[in-house]
Amino acid sequence: MNNFFMAFPPLMFIFIFIIIIIGTVKNGRRKKVVLKEEIVNKYKSIAYDLINNNPEFDKARSNYKIQSLFAYLFLGLSLASMFVFVQLNVLFGILGFILCMVIFIVIISKRNDKAIFNNVLPKVLNRFNSDIIYDHYKKMDKSIYREARYESFDRYSSDDYITGKVHNCPYEMAEVHTERRHTDSKGRTHYSTIFHGMFAKITLSKSFDGYLSIVNNKIKLFNRDQYITIDNEAFEKIYDVFTDDKIKAMRLLTPDVTTKMIDIYNDTGLYFEIKIYGNNLYLRVYTSAMFSFAFSNVEKESKDIANSIAKLDSIYKITENIINEIEGFDV
């Protein structure tokens, strides 16, 4: 019994520390923006039809539950080692506890990635848009992100790579996370998020013949002499516009385009930052994790998928509006 009381404090410390790590990994990197329920419900029936009685999805869900069962079995074994084995040998009990907890973490962290992102999600996105090619594990090269000249960053990560066409213009899109490094007075380093969401590069069929920047009005990236005002009060409250060609910018930012951006912001809380250099259009949207799912039941799963499709559809709508206006330019 004395062995148990000797081992209990360090084991409980390890146990709590590991649980905190699990929560940080699962809820930090894949944190998502959840849209209003009335917006998600517009797409929920589509998502429900895609996954209900879907053999591949049913198989993935079954595998997920089996993996979860094994994971929590090892969690139980780790607790058992803490209460039983340490009474025989403290070192043996600690090692058994750590081994079972490591196995638990590995299973929990890997249990649904391949099933969702390799098999199910590509087919779901193809049903939404047949031109989409999706690869969860592929990254957007950071050199492409730098082309847009949004901000400098110290750490960059990316996944959920998508290619396709919108209004016959080829694009590549991915989830991107940029961070800035900070060092405190004691020399300790930590990172803060600059941007986390979807970033896209679209190759236009016509050139803007200059540059245009539409950014959140809290961000000042250009000289004030390049700033222009837009005849839309609601738009001006959220966005700032900078350009070297005021006439073309005003022709591009028609009431249809600016109203659509405001409507999407009011409906979803998503705002866009757009850059155009010549025939390259860069767009980023503050979605946080774009595709974030958890197996539970068809109702919850279809809601998660509908949330992602709604965000993706908003990106498509804005892009199509802008391309339509540029195609009307006389080149």
C-alpha cells in the first residue's frame, strides 16, 4: 500500500498533463468556425443525403468506434496499472501506466483521419462540385502564399489542398495557418496566430493590369494615398480598399460585389481579404479549420459537413462575382 501512495502523486501529474496535451492538440489545430444554424441548415439536407446509408461512411464510422473502444480500453489499463501494479513494484506500475497512455494517445489522435479525409470527404466534395480534386495531406507551398503579400510570418503550416475551376478559371486552395514568434524578457518563445483559414490562388482569363487590395479595415498594408472609398457604408465599416487604378477598382467593386460580401459577412461572420496582381487573384477567408469532423451519428455528421460546404460555397460565390466583373473589362 505504501508503494501506491508513493506512486500516486507523480502518476496523477502525468495523467493530467497528458489529458491537457490531448485537448490542446485536438481542439487547437482543428478549431473551426461554426456558422449560424439557419445557414448550415440550407446545406444540411444535401450533406445528409450524401452520408445516410453510405456504405463507405458506415464502414468508416464502424472502424472509428472500434478504434475508440480499444483506445479507452488502454486508458482503463493505464488506470488499473496505477492502482494495482504499483503495489507490487512502483517502477513497473509507472512504466505500465505510461505505455498504456501512449497507446491511448496514438489511437485517439489517428482514429478518424484516414477514414474521413482519404475516402469520404473527397466524394462529398465531388458531389458538391465535380471539378474539385481534394487531398487532405497535401500542403499549399508557402511561396505561393507569399506571392499575395499579406504579411510576414515566422511559422507556416498547411493542409486540405483543393484544385479545380471556378467560372472556367483554374484555382488552387488550401487551409493555411501563419504565426508570429514572440520572445519574452526571460527568453521564452511562444507563437501567436496571424491567419488561420482558407487561402486560394485563382488564375484569371483577363488581367486587371495593376493591383487591388481588399483587406479588413483593422489592417493597414498600403499607403493612404492608394486608399479609395466605396459608396457602400456597410462595406466601408468592414473593408479598406487600396489600388493603383481607381477607375478599374470602381468598375470591379460594383454594388453587386460589395453587397454580396456584406451579405455573406452578415450571414456567416466570414470576411474575405482579396488581392489582385495582373491576372492572379488571391483570396483568403478567416474560417479557422475548414474541414473538422467527428463521428457520432448521421445528424451531427451531416451538420459538420454542411458547415464546411456552406463556407466553401461562400468562397465560390464571391470569386464568381469578381471574375464576372473582370471579364467585362475591355482589355
